Amino acid sequence: MDWIKIELLFVCAITSVSLSSASSCGSDDYKFEFTQCDVDGHRWRVSVPNKDCEPTASGYNLPIKGTDCNQECTAGEFLNMDSMKCEPCPSGTYSSGNIARFDSWSTLPEGFSVTTESFQGFGDSSDDIADCSKYEWTPKGSYIAVLPGECAANLIFSTTLLKAGKLSFEYQFPSTTTIFHITVQNDQCQASGDKDSSKWPDTTNEGEWQSLTLSLKSGFNVITWRVIGIGTTEETSPLLLRKMSVNGVAYTSECTKCPAGTYSSASATICTPCRANKFSKEGATSCSDCDVKKYYSVAGSTNCTERPPCTEADYYHILKPCDENGKTTTIYVWVQPAICNPDNPSSVKLPQASDLIDCHSCNPGMHLVNKTCTYCPAGQMSDGTECKECAATTAPDYGYELVNWNDISEVIQTSCVSFSETNCNNDSKWLPYGDHVRTHFARGESAYLVMMIKVDGFRVQQKAGEGGTSTVGQFSVVFETVCKGFCQFVLLSDESGKQDLIKSWENSQSRNKFTYDIKRNGSFTFTLAFQNSGWLMDPTAIADSIAKVYSIQITNTMGGGASNCRKCPKGTNDDGCVPCPDGSYIDPTTTTCVTCPPGTVVSSHSAYGADSCKPCGHGLQVYKGTACISDGQYTDDNGRMFDFRNLSNSFKFIRGSLLFTSSGTQYYHGFNISLFGTPDKSHVICENNVTRSDTDDKSISVALREPSQIVARICRTTLVPSDSSNTVMTTQSASLGDRLVEILRNQTSLTMSNGTKSLEELYNASGFDISEMDNDIQVHFAAETPTRACPAGRHSLVSLRCDEDQKGQGDITLPPKCADGTCDGCMFHFMWNTRLACPICQKEDFSRVVGECLQGTQTIHYFPPSHCLVPDNMQKIEEKQKCTVRLASLPLIVQVAVPVVVVLALLFFLLVCFFWRKNKKLEYRYMKLVENAGGAEGELPGVDSCALEEGEDEQGDSVQIRSSKGARFFKKLSNKIKKMGNTESDDVFESAVLNERMPLT
């Protein structure tokens, strides 16, 4: 009955199509296809029109029960729809069987799609969303590439497998500042649940291809390659994918013709590209030859090209190896692959070899043994000719000094890393030219030419501490680049445990010298690489950009040779000179060990000259003469003391803001901080726990070729929570501070290796409250390893702010404007609010209260303020003193009350006097009136008169109130005396006293 249902469905489909078709389909206009598997596990063969025509009932074949759903053809075969059997592919075609291959990336193949996602943190505005268009996956011919950046770039491939299969591909992943994650999900966007459902591929060396295979389940699969540039502004190398294949896909009903430039024989699984000077057309069974005298072709060509005349750009010169007499000569060779026609009359001729010339001597520290330059035995030195013993009180100054280039030294490894899927041409290599070594690229080659030098270690132990970072040796290179278009010269080192970019130079550079201070002791590899162009170039173009290296020098190494012997002030031992004591340098004049001046340190036991002694930063102390540290006690320029010892040898972890993509991918940064303490107890660790899941579940910390942990004073780790478990992946650990630079308060700028940085600008950029900046304690750290984005290294500032309400060690916050702790990727800023940042209370900060006088003694009490910390010896301060009447000894309220009372009493006294005086005047006038009105009864009273009495004048009391009291007193006294001295009045106008009644007439 199933076939009836299928036939009915097919008839319905024909009927629906016929409504819009104009012409009827003939018998040759149909093709066979299989349906999806039915419930019984079978497929049905049906006829389907292969062009736009009107199906007819007579033209198609009835559905036929076909093969079992598990049937498949092997590679090199196809399923013949007529016979429904597997048959071999004919010549000129190929078949991958149940394998889908993706080798051509000129365009995005069917089934693939690309997306990008901006990261957004909590509170971010739309203005903060990055432009992700430049971070998309982009087809580049033989591979697909993406430039990691501040967006998540996704390459998505969807496929349906008839049975469980595998996905294989090759990739280049040289960046250690990038997360590369691969996930496998079903049609419900659910992980498959096995170890291959989530992969974190290892990093590769620059230009190195590695392969990776993922297991896929039957049914619908969605594979996503996700690339995230983790919070960095550095220019990273692109990530590349190529040679992708998936097995387990549906059958193929026909073989695919070989594309032009390739060929195949019968039963081919893949087509083979034609070699150089051959060509082919589509579906070719073999390649045809070009007439090599007149024509040429590159590998994979579809036709032949006429050879042009030879020019001077078509050849180059090299030095032949030195002969037994120490002679060499310059010879000329054609650039490979040779495409010019030397027989053309317009062509230049290849120059003849030059006359014999003397070879350069061996490099310093070496001598010639059996025509080969070899390092001198231990204890000897050489200028490049013969070895000599060092004197008894001297030791060889070992190192690598490469200045003569008769050949490539045995300590150097060279290689070529192509940008294409093919290996480099043998003509691409480093060539010695006597006084320098230079790059040479084959025609059309886009690649890196690499030069690596491995150092087994250094002879001076590194000093741990918080002062100037110890230098165990130096790497110096003198070079020059001449570029036609884009080129790049880079120096890398794995000193930190991963390949770090030390310095890069783009485009043409005049001859210059670069010196890098090596901070760690260990076995490291230094890499010099030159890129002659971007991506891919025309295969016929001449790569005429070159790099010249004149000298390479690495000092103080365990291996190598010595060009001189240095004096040993303390004698020699098996390792060379006996080192000077800690905190001492070697005086170059007297070759004796001299102690550094106070307040300075020296990081090496074999440092020469007083200039090797470096002063400690502001607020730091000398530790054993080799490092500058802080014990947690600090006094600012104003004499205010602080005690941070409760923050010493302790660690704080700060979690950064959680970032999301639109698909839910999240990550955040974690910071570990240790402020103060001795060098052996004051470091923190940031670990990398990325593991390889394809090693029988054995946890191997490959960590993207990073070290398993970073040890520093401040470090940062990127944490990526797992969607399928409660685990957190930690990776991309980096040091933000290896040493303590300085501790400041009431300052305006920080001391940087390349100048100063304004604190006000830093606070404004970070978004911290600037009003308390002058009172904050600034603890400045530095990690001096340079990066492309931070040539002066990274710096961190921890601002300690006094907060009386904070208990314990307090709380650390990230900048409000920069959720990742940094606004520029190089300067990190943290605010630590703690009561331990408050100054120590001094006696003058206390409130003073004098108690009452008891038995001649007073107690003085001191009460602490809230803005400072009370030391243990000042928790309860009381003083005794004898009672005094000094105003200053009285309480403040008494000192204020006494003057007020005195003033009020004086005013009261003056008021009493004023009213008394008024009263006396009224009494006097009243008595006068009584005296003048004292006549006999019945007689008229005396005349009231305001005339002046005897002894009164116009200035008297009765008229002038403001007369002097003293004058009135003496006036009255004079009048009384006069009255007492004259019994008979001489005043003819003296008034009569009416003591008895007198007649009026």
C-alpha cells in the first residue's frame, strides 16, 4: 500500500505543476531520484522532471521500491539509478562516495553560512556596540579566513548524515589572544552530549597547519566554528580553515567531472592537479604538455602562457660555500620556477661567476675545525680565528654573537611557512651573503621565512622582588627591510611560556638595531620572521620584498662561545665568576665588588658600574639589596602615616562584568591582586585549565600553548562558563603587574617607562570620583613585557580610598566606564575602598576634654575622630595636671561664659549709675521747690521761678546735664564755703526767706 500512497502523491504533484507548465515532458525529460526513507527503512525511486515542462501520466515511471537506507557507495563509485547498483566512476570524473569535500573556497560552499555577534555588557549603550563587518569569515580561494576582533565570528555548516560519520579539516590558529571554539548540535540546537560536541583546538605555530576530526551522529548536524578576540586591541594573525570533508552524507547518483587544471583515472576519489608546464580542460583524463621552449604554466593551469623575455629581476646571486683555502665566489641563478625565455633576443644573459674572494672569519667565540666553524672549548675565548685560554682571575663572557654569514649557523633553524595549501618552493629560503643574511622568495610565493634560535638558559639567576625587574640577558638584532608593497618583520619569544610578539615592523625599514631585555631564566626560543606580502599573490609575480639581518647577539647564555674574558672580583668557579654579594656591583676600574648607595638596588650579581644601581620608587624600601618592596607601612610627604600590613601577603579576586553575545555566549575576566609583602609571599597565580578532550579524558593543560599558570603581583584570566556543565574554562592568563613601582599620595602623575601619566586624566577616563583623588593612596604596578598594543608593557593602579564604613579588608571595584578594568588595554585601574586606607591618628587629631578639679588635680580626656585609625597605644589616652585658674585650663564653655558674664555685669553697673544719677537730679529739684514754697499759712506762696539761684550759672547742673560731675561737685563745695564764711550777705539780691506772714503792703 505504501507505493500506492507515493504514486498518488506524485500524481498530485504532477497535476499541480501542470497548471503552470506550457509544454509536455517527453520520456527523456525525467530523472530518477530517491525519496526519504519510509518507516520500513527503504527508499523509493520516482521520476522527476529535470526541466520546466508539463509532466504527463504517460511520461513518468511508476515509483519502484529501491535500495535499503543503509546502502551506500564507496569513494570512486556512484549509484546507478537505472540499475540501482554502485558502479565505478569513469576517467575524468571522481566521486567521494558518502564523503562531501570542500577544497575550493572561492565562494562560500552550499550548506555554509557566516554570522557575527557584538558583545554587550550590562549597562552598555548602543553606541558601544562594535562594527563587526571586518571580523567575518571570508573565502580566500583555497581556504577560508577570519580576523579575530571584538566580535564573535561564526562559521556554520549544516548537513544531514545517513549514518554516524566524521568531520575533518585543517586549520591555522597562531593567536594566543583569541578563543577558538567548535560546537556540534542537532536540529533542536542541543549538544550531542559526547566529548566531540565541544572542542577547543590547540594553537599552532605561525603558518603551521594542524588537522582535527570531530565525530558526528546520524541525522541533522549543525557544526559551528566560533572565534572571539578576547578583550584586546592587539592586531592578531588570521585564523584559517581548509581541506574540509564530511563522511556519512547521502549517496551520489553521478560522478563529478574534474575541473579544468586537473585530471583523473577511473574510480578516482579526487582529481589530481596538473604539474607545472602542463594543462588540462574540464573532465580531462590526463594533462597535456606545454612547449617548454616557448610556453610555460604553473601547477593547476588550464592553458599555457607564452614565456616573456628574461630581465634582471629573473635572476639573483648567492655565495658558494667556502673551499678548503677559505675562498668563495658569487654565482647567479634563475628565480624558480623559471618562466622567462633566455633564448629570446631581448632577454638579458645570466652573469658569469665572480672571481674568488676571501671568506669571512668564523663568528666570535668560534674557530675553524675541518672546514666548519665550531665553538671553542669551555674556559676559552676567540675573536673568530683561534681559541685562547682565559687568565686565572678571569672567566669567558659567554653568548651568541652572529656577525659573519658565510653560511647559516648551526644554532639557527630556518623554515618557510606558506599561506597556501601547498608547501613552499625550495627556492624560498634565507641566503648568506657574507656580512648579512637575506630572504629570497620563489616566484609567486606568499609566505613567512622563519629563523629560530634556541637558548638553553642563562648564567645569572633572576632576582625576585618588587624593584626594577631583573635582566638575565639581552637579545639584539640589526636588520633592514626593503619592501615593494606590504611586508612585515616580527620578533617573537616564548619566554612567558607562549609565543609572544615582542616587536613588529611593517613596510620598509632602514638599518636599525633593536635590543630586548630578557627577564626570565629558562630555555627559550627566539623567532625572527619576514612576511613578503598579504594573503596570496599572483603566482607569476616576483616577490621582490627582502629582509636583511646583519647581526644577532644574545648575552650571558649557558651555551655559545665567548669573544672576551671578563675579570672576576671574587675569583672563579666551574660556572664562571663567583658573583658579588647581594646589592653590589663590579667597579669597572678596580674590578672589585662595591655596595650600592643607600636606597638603591641592583638586580644582577655581575652588573658593572654604579649606573647598575637603581633607586627604589617613592614609598618603597630596599630588600636585601636586590629588590624594592613595601612592608605595608607608608608615610606621605605631609607626615601622615598609614598602616596596610593587614593587606600584606593576602590576595583578592575581582570578577569583571559578564559579557554576552546575541546567541548567549558569555565570558568574563577575573583579576587576582596581591598588594604588599616580601617577594616570596606576595605573588598570585592565574591558571589555564583548557584541556584536550581527545586524550582519553586525561587532563593535559595544553592551554592554547600557554603556561599552566601565570605568577605575578596582579594577573587577569578569561573565564568562559560551560553551557553543558558547571565547569568554567580559564584561559588567556596575562600578567598586569610583575613588580611594585611606587606608592603615592597627593601627587598629580604616575611614573611610566615612557614618561608620566596624569592621575586626573586616568580618574576621568575610569569614571571614579575625582574629589577624593588627593586623599587616595596610589599603588602602582608594572608588567614590562611589551606587546604590539602596549609597547611599554601593561600597568596597573590600585587606588586605596579611606572608607570608615568598610569592615575587614574592604571591597574592590572596577572602573564604572570600563567594565574590563581598562579603557585602553594597557592601563588597568582598581578602586579599593577600605578603612585600612585611613591615616593613623595622631595626638593632635584627638578632641581634648579637661575634667573638673578634684583635690587639686584635673584629668584630661582624649577622644579619637572617625576619619583615622587609632593605634593600639592610643586606644585610651588620659593625662593628669594640677588645677589652675588659667583661662586656658578651663573648659571651652567656661572660657566663653566668663567674658560674657563680665561684659553683662559691667553693663548692669553702668545702668545703675545712670539711673542713680537721674534720681539725684529729681531729688535736688524737688528739694528746691519745697524750700521755695515754705511761706506762712494764708499767705501767697513764693513765686516759682526758674531763675538761677546764687551759686548756679548757665553751666550748672540744673541746666547742662552733660557738665562734668567733678566740676559740679567743686562748684557746690565752693558755694557752701562762701555761705559759711559770710554771716551777712553781701549780695544785695539775696532772696528773703519768708518764715512768717508778712503783709503785702
